[in-house]
Amino acid sequence: MANITVDGTCCKGCNICLTVCPKGIFVKSRKRNTYGTNMPAVENAEACVGCRMCERLCPDGAIDVDTEGDK
Amino acid sequence: MNKLYEKYIKKESLPTLFCPGCGNGIIQRAAMEAIEMNGCKEETACVSGIGCSSWIPCYLQLDVIHTMHGRALPFAEGLKLAQPDKKIMVFTGDGDCVAIGGNHLLHAAARNIDLTVVMVNNNIYGMTGGQKSPTTPLEAKTKTSPYGCIDMPMDACGLVMTLGASYVARWTTAHPVQLTRSIAEGMNHKGFAFIEVLSQCPVQAGKNVWGEKDPAKIMDLYKKYTYMTKTGEVDPAGARSASAIEGKLPIGVFRNDPDAPEYLEKVEAKLAECGIR
């Protein structure tokens, strides 16, 4: 099970992560980041397979995927 | 914040000036990961010109020179000659590298000097408001080509290959794993490594070239309008059917020649031949 966090101070609300996750873990939400745009919410994080495409394709480094193997 | 970002980014200069969804951030992350893979953070120095893409290294905790418009390559060549043990990365855009700095690109490629050039190609002049650049596709309506672009777009990879660059690759922001591997290979390569990255500009190119302002959809278009080639393939277009490549750009590592003579080695050999060193 991975611990996925989205940093609201880095996120600019471009919504790339909503389309690149193969499991559809990121969903639209009404939560605002510090820029005032909508940032994604993390749902159903236990489905994460750890491909890290969201980390690689986030242009602002807001997403951090922490799997158990990292420690 | 991402763990890799915490290690490499200057936190006091955040946020970056890139628009939401800009491909520069993806390339920045790929460059960080390539440096991490090679374990050469202390030996790396970056040079950049002017343009949105040239701000990429300015947020990294590395030695950086932010130079004049189009003149990143001459500065980088000078730095390489003065500090031959450093790994020099050059971040430059399509307008910076092919338009105003085109002459410098030709000469750096012909010398085959040991640099890693990452050319961020967003098909338009993004920072100045959406004018036509040398790589704008045909029929694209921009601020300076309101009835559709009539100039053939330049192929920067083909250009440097004819001049003798020994590592040439083209990737898009939709292929981040391959891009990271290419940058890491280019940094270890002895000779001129030229990596062109097709990068989305959702604000200017999205409005003028693609007709689509969602960055994720432009990345899907990049996957749709490119086809994969193998390293060293002689005639990638001829080997495929006309319908499979129509209107598409080849991507992949086009050339990887580690035996090509490198400029600094030639300088040392000439000095030894003349009895100076």
C-alpha cells in the first residue's frame, strides 16, 4: 500500500495526473491549492501499483508516492 | 513535495514561472533523475539561453549560467574548454537554439564537443506571445502567420546528424522514462549529445498550433503524431508503409556513436603533436 500525497503549495492544478494514472487514483475535487485552482484528491490509494508515472509527469513535483520498499 | 525535488530544487525560488501544465517541469524532473542515476551532482554545470525553457536549470541546486539569447552553446563550449572534467548540460528552446542560435548549433555539432544539449521544442515562441518559430508546423495559425504557416518546419535532429553530432535523440514529454534514460546516456557520452524534446505549451502552442488547451490532451496528440524507431535504423521512413508515417515525426535514439573523435581529444592530440604539451 502506497502513501500518496499531493502538495498544495506546489500543485498548479493542470490535471495531468488525472489522465496518466492507470488505476484512476486521482479524482477531481473542490479543494483549492495556494494558487486558488482546484487540486486533485487521492482516492482508493491501495490500488496503486507503484509505476510512478504521476511523479514523473507532474510538472511541479507536487506528487510524492511513498511505497513500503522506499524505507 | 516530491523527494527528488527536495534534494535538487532551490526551495526559496519556488514557485517556478512555468504556466500550469507546461512540459518544462517534466523535463526538469527528467534531468534531475538523470543526474541522480549518474550520481554526478557535484560535477554537473548547466548553461541556458533565453526563453521559458532556459529557466529550467535556474531552479536547480547546481552551477548555472543564464546567458544571452541564442548564445548558450558558445558559453558552454568555453566552459567545457576551461573545465574539461565537468559535465555540461545546455537547456535551450527551439527559438533559442535553431533560430537566433542556429549558427552556434551548427558549429558546436560540427566540432563534436562533449556537451549535453536538451532542446525543448514547443513549436512556437511561447514567452513573447505566440509568434511563429522555425519548428512551427505547416498551416499553423500564429500571431505572425495569421493565414497559416507556409515555411517548412526545421528538423533540428536531422540537421545536427548531417554535421556529425555523435548522440542524437528525440523524445516527447509523454515518454518520460525514455527521456530520462537518454539524458543520462547523453551525459555519459563522449561527444556532442543532442536531445530534442517535444514539449507541450498549453497556453501559446495550445491556442495557435494544436487547438487544444488541456495539457494532457496535447500529450496524447504527441503520442498519436509520433512513431518509434530503433537506434541506428538507416531509413526509418522508407521501412514503414506510407499510411503508418503520414504526418508523423520519428522519435527514438537516432544515433549513438561512442567512437567518433571528440573535440577536446583532438585539441590535446594537436598540442602534443606540436610539442606544446
